[in-house]
Amino acid sequence: MDMKGMDKLLKQVQKMQAEMEKIQADLEDETVEGTAGGNMVRVAMNGRREVLEVKIDPEVVDRDDVEMLEELIVAAVNQAHQKAVALQTESMSKLAGGLPLPGMM
């Protein structure tokens, strides 16, 4: 590859890197929600898979059944995480022209 070709390739890589940084910043502003127990437990997560908020309906709080509440929280977090992964994969696949990106799942 000649210098002109290398320069063009480097510019393409720099452009892709800038686009990826923008997508990652945009993902931080996107929010998904996971729920469990008929919306008794809700977890909000951003597109970077960071938990933003956990809401628990007081009716589901039973000091004699803490295990059930723990299971509902885990279920809501896992659902929000799956949605955040899907959002991230969708956003990044746009950058790759629809090609699957390894390590995004």
C-alpha cells in the first residue's frame, strides 16, 4: 500500500473512532427499563449498562420474604441489562454497516 492509500485508511479509521465515541456518548443518554413482579420492581439503566435507578413498590417489601424481593430485583436488572445490550449492539452495528461486531453480545 502506498502512502496515499495509508493516509486514506488512517483518515477512515479516525472517522470511525470519532463516530464510535459519539455513539458511546449517545448511549449514555439512552435509557431502558427492566421490570419484574408486574412492575413492582423497576430498574432503569442507560445504554452503557449503568444502573441509574431502582424503584420498589412498598407493597412488595415483606420482611418475612426478603428472598422474593431479591429475586425480583435480579430479574429486573437482568431484563434491563438485556435491553441495554440490544440497544448497544444496534447502535454499534450502524457504525459497522450492519456487520455483527464480536464481543458486543
